[in-house]
Amino acid sequence: MVYDAFLLLSFGGPEHPDDVLPFLRNVTRGRGIPDERLAEVAEHYYHFGGVSPINQQCRDLLAAIDTDFAAHDVALRTYWGNRNWRPMLADTVAQMRDDGVTSALGFATSAYGGYSSCRQYWEDIAAARAHVGPGAPAITKLRQFHDHPGFVEPHVDAVRAALTTLDPTRRGSTRLVFTAHSIPVSMADAAGPEGGRYLAQLRETAALVHARSAPDLPWDLVWQSRSGPPQVPWLEPDINDQLAALAEKDITDVVVSPIGFVSDHLEVIWDLDNEAADTARDLGIGYARAATPGTDHRFVAMVRELVEERIRPEPRRRLGTLPIWDVCPAGCCPAPPRRGAS
């Protein structure tokens, strides 16, 4: 297959206070979440001036990818489209068509399997191409990368750096706490083998980062950013509940590593740098939050390597053992049931 473009696929975020509620309505469409609940979430964005960091992080990442592609003779035009806010994916696909692009490789800013983190991007691509109609370029999504060294190693170094900010005399009562976005239990159970592909991959990433950063410390995988109706079970424990439980076990310090994320967007800086940090302070626990890959040169190089796997016979660099594939099997990671229009 010959490709002539690269497409960065992301979640999107508001860049002005007036964008916040329309953005949140896009995110929650079909979930039956009332505007009163959206208004509560909107306050997180207003705390930062109504601007999510994620769009600028995508601009920075795409600029770094452009530079890396040029340095390694990867001759692909680059584009960027979002699921929930401008630039919307359908608009980007229309621009690609107008530019004469016929076939592109898409990279989603999510390392893991599961509906929202993987299959929904396939659906987004199909919907955008259908919206554009005749002449829409073919778009092939690159594989998941939860165990790629270019993703794991930046997290490893970030954990090591965070540990240096804590009291070394209390290392014996220090714990690593890995976090990822919670999802409904029903979605996790439907996401593939081994208790759910999303959960299995996150456990493998956590184990890989732990073994390379602080193998002497115990660790947990916990959850953050829960949303949706309270009666619907989601993956637990929440990071704040886990901190309270650790305090009861005489843990004095924690490093929180958001391995579920590729950059420090709003869910990281609000849920971890504000809410969880406040919880730790109230409990008297020393708290350090490890960074995400962002534009780390190894992560940027990883994107290129995933592209090179497709355009030439390059070996796949992996640290884990879970099965991976380029195209999801039919029926993998089905969508959760919807509760009606929001």
C-alpha cells in the first residue's frame, strides 16, 4: 500500500470559554447526561480560562512529528483532526481530499484498546469519510502502542524524576500509583480477552514501567475521570479513594503516574494536579505526579516507527507479550449501550 499523508487523530478540547458547553455536549452526545451535570464539569475548564491544553499539545506534537519525518525522509503530508472540537475530523478529511490525498495513515493519541480509546476512532474515520463522500481518502489507523519503548521509557524516566522530589528516608513507605481513565465495567468486560483488552494492556504497561523505574516499590493501578450516571458501575478504585486507603496502611508518599495518557491535558492537570493532590495533602501524604510523554523525542520517534512499520518492512519494537494487530477483529470492543440523546 502506498500512503501519501499522515493524520493525527485526537479528542479535541475547547479553546475559549464559549466553546466549553458545546464541546461537552459533543463529548456526551447520546449518553443522556443533563446540562446541569455538564455545567459542573464545565467549571473545570473555566478554572483554566475555558481553554483545554490538548489542542496546543496536538499542535506541538504535530510540529515535532513534521521535524522528525523530515529528518528521516518520511515523505508524508501531515494533518490533524479531532473527535469533539475544531479542527473536526470531517473538515480535515475534506481538506485532505481537496489537497489530492488518496491514502493516509492515522495515529490516535491513545495507546490502548477498548471502545473509546480505539474502536471509536475507526468509527470516527468512517463517519468523516461518509460525510465527505466521493473522493474521501482511505485512512488506515496505526496499531496500539501501549508497550512500545517510545511510550514506556518516557513514563519510566518521569517516575524516576518524580521520586527524586520525595523524601528518600521514607522510601520504605512510598508507593507507585498508576492511573488511567475509568470506563464502565460493561465496556471493560466487552473489550477483549484477559478481563478486557483495555485493562490487560494497562496492567502490562504499569508492570513494564514499574520494573524499569522502581522495582523495589509496591504499585497499584487505579482510575480517574469517571463520568456518567452514578448507578452505572465503572472501574474502581478512584485515585482519591485509593489515596485514603493507602493512608490507612501507613503509606507516607506516593508517585502518581498517569500511564493512561500521552500528554498533560485537562483531565490530568485537574484530576491529578488539583483534586488528587488536594486529597493527598489533606491526608498528610507526600505527593509527586509523574509527567506524560508529550513531545518527548522518544515518543515522537515512536510515531515515525509505527508509520515505518506500514510503509516498509521494519521490525516491530515491543516490550510486552500481549497480542497486537493492525486491524481490530470484527466485534472487538463494541460500543456501550446509549441512554438516549443528550
